[in-house]
Amino acid sequence: MNLKDDKPKTSRRKRQSAKAKSDKWILRLYVAGQTPNAVTAFTNLKLICEEQLKGKYHIEVIDLLKNPQLARDNQILAVPTLVRKLPLPVRNIIGDLSNTERVLVGLDLREQSLQ
């Protein structure tokens, strides 16, 4: 018996991105009114989703000025904040989402490049 052949093959597999794992994406964008940062964040998110997820996503915009209790309930400390609810695990990204590479890595749509 050759022990080398008995090693699990899973160690040789690359980790799949969340994009490969899920067909359903639920994204929540927390904002505080229609500020320039909020509008920029929504626009950037919409562009990224259309390019990367092509109809496999749902964006829910939550205005914390209208529902301030949701900030505490969902532990939102800054706005705009993007929360990826599905696929799991939940991930948060704070800011106007203008750094596309950072957003793609944060959403697990692209692996982080080592520099």
C-alpha cells in the first residue's frame, strides 16, 4: 500500500469563491438618506452586480434615517455599509464601494492577490 496515494484529494483543490457556490445573492446596503456617498455606493454596487452576478442578486437599500432601530439591531456602525446576507458567511463592507477590487475580494467574488 502506498501512503502517498491515500492522501485526501481535497487538499489539492482550490477554495471555491462564493460566486461558484451560490446562485442566490442577497445584499443589503445601509445608508442614511440620499447623500452623495449613499448614491455612489448604490451605483457602484449595481455596476459590480450586473457585471459579476448577472441577475442572480437582490439589493435591498435600508435607509437608517427612516428605520434607526435597524442600525443597532444589525450592528451597523458606519454608513454606507454593504452586508452580504447570502451566500453565507455574512460579510460587511464599509464605504462608497468605489474600490472595485476591494469590493470583489470583500464579497468573495475574487481572491485577494498577494503583493
